Amino acid sequence: MHDPYVYDEDGVLRNKLGITDYHELNRAERDITFAKFLDIDTSYKQQFNAQYFKSIHRHIFEDIFDWAGEYRTVPIVKEEVVLPGLSLDYADSKDIEKKLKATLKKMNETNWDSLPLDRKVEEFTSQLTELWSIHPFRDGNTRTTITFARQFSKEHNFPMDLGILLDNLSRKYDESGRITQYSIRDKFVLAAIPKEYYPEPEHLSALLKKAIVSGISKNITELQSQLDSHEDSVR
């Protein structure tokens, strides 16, 4: 099938920057989207529906791709390092809207406040993996899912530490080229493996729990600081 999202001669995603080198485009994406991660709090009001999910993608990638915020119209095949070399089966393009709405409905109807931390992490991992597995966009699904997850968790009283998420966004290598840290995407892939092939959600779960525990701790510290400042001002 012809893929209208790529330059025919080299397979690099068509982009507003006119970049035709894969690695150069990756570097540009990383630099441009980093700032977008940081200002998402002030950019949109949180309404956790399909339209909001699309708006996050548009916000992050609007300076790079003409199709930012639009559902893909082609199948996706991505060879995964952790499989190795195989691809997961993502949602058919005609089913994206339906599956996205169903997953978000489930997330919005979950009573997160009633769940103890470990159960909350387990359920959040499961539902995020389901959301990520739809892969609504031609590129940028992991960054969009993580941004959405942080906004969602913050609104539901278990904020995640953005620094931890960003630190795990890309793989890390040692001097000999061996992987020393797998990426968030790698962890989503392992969690999304079909049940009959033994998925491994614990890697993603451990990362999310670390981010949640740190985020809650920072939130408590910030609230305590605000309380102390208020008490000092009324003395």
C-alpha cells in the first residue's frame, strides 16, 4: 500500500521542515516536542475525550507535520527491538475513532480515588496500554499517550513526575552501543503483546509507579510549602 505520509525515495516522514534524513528528523522532533511537553499545562483545558487526545497530538507536532492531530489513514508496521524485529498489530484505521472512544470511556468511568496505589498503578498500566495500542496517528503516539497520561493522572489526584517520564522517553546506550535503558515505547510494546504470547506489563508498571510516587511526593511538598508561606503571611 502506498504511504502518503512518507517521501517515496527514502521513506522518511513528510514534514514541514523539509528534512529528508531519518536521524536529522528524529533530532528535530526531539528538540521541538520537548518544549511542547513543558507547556501543555497552559495550552488546553483538560477534557479527557477523543477530541482532547487529538488536540494533544496537534499541539506537540503542529510545527513538524501537516497532519498533526489527524487520525492515520494507513496501517502501521513497526519493527520492534524488544520483540525482536516483529511488529504489533495496531488498530485498523477505520476502527480508530470507535476504539479510542471506548477506551477513554473506560478510563473516565473508573473510580480512581477508590483504588489503593498498587491496584491503581496496575489498572492505569492496563488502560494506558490499551490506549497506546490503538496508535491513532502515523507518528508520535507514545509522546501523545504519555502527555495525556500525565494530564489525566494529575486531574485524578495521582500526578506523575514529568522529569521521570522524559528521562525514559528514549533508549540509552553505553559506549559500546549496548542498550542500558529501554524506552517508554519499548515498555509499552512489551505490555501490549497479545495475551497468548505472554505480555510483560511489569516494566511499564514499574516506571509509572515510580513517576506517580515521585509526583505525589512533590505535590505534597509543594502544598506544604504553600501552607507554610500562608501561615507566615498571617502571623
